[in-house]
Amino acid sequence: MSGRLVAQELTADAFRPFGEVIEPDNASEIQLINGGSTTRFHDIAPVELGGGRALISIFRGKPFELPLKVEMLERHPLGSQAFVPLQGRPFLVVVAPDEDGRPGAPVAFLCDGSKGVSYAAGTWHHPLIALEEASDFLVVDRGGEGVNYEEAFFDEPYSLESSAR
């Protein structure tokens, strides 16, 4: 194994090098709309399309058990990719900085299910890691022409052994 990963709490500041946390506190502005019956938390995370079009999908993630072997990461160089949990269940996020076209040392975050994440275009990340039971996520990402998927395998896997819970 390459090393041990322990998930830290997902916060907007800690996650910012990789994208945005999707939560009301991350809004650029807050407005009352619809005659005051609705609060709009505006512009929480950019949607990067790189010349493509926005896709809205639902992903259903099967739960993983820890420890989890983190052997590979993927990225989408042409557009961002947002994951918003629909059932309030916890999930893990593993991301890494780019180092000359390959993922660097990964960082893990525990999301309690009350917020989502938006990976910036080109951010290395692990595929969806649901916990406890199968979980649905609203996903916004890019569709269109061009190669928007890359994956890279670590020489030695990392062990995601525990979380911040």
C-alpha cells in the first residue's frame, strides 16, 4: 500500500482547491424570490461545460465498506461534475491535485449527506463512494464532443481506513 487515508470533514475552505461544496453557505448571494416564499441561494458552484451541454442525471451508488483500496482516480478535463445526495446519506470524496498530468497524493473528505460537491474541470477524483446503503445522487456534468474522461492508476494503492465520523 502507498499510504493510509483518513477522511476529514468536508468544508468549503478545505475542498476549494478541487472545486466547490454545494451548500447554502457557499452562495455568492441570497435572495428572496416568488413573492418571498422561496429563498434562492445563488451561484453556489460554477458549471463548466467546455463547449458542451449540461447533463442532469441520477447516479445510484452501491455502498462501500471500509477499509477501501484506492487504486485509481479519474477526471473530466472538459467540464465540471457535481454530485448532490438526494437521501441525506453520508458519502466519501477522494480527490488529488494534478502533478504533471497524473494525480498527486490523495485527500479524503467525509460528507454527512447534507451537502454536495462540484469537482472543477480536470480535478482527479475517485468514483462515487456511497456509505451505509445504496444512495441516489443528482449529477450535473458535461455532455458533447471531445474526450472528457481520463483515469490513472496508482503504482501502490492507498488504504482509506477510517473517516472523520
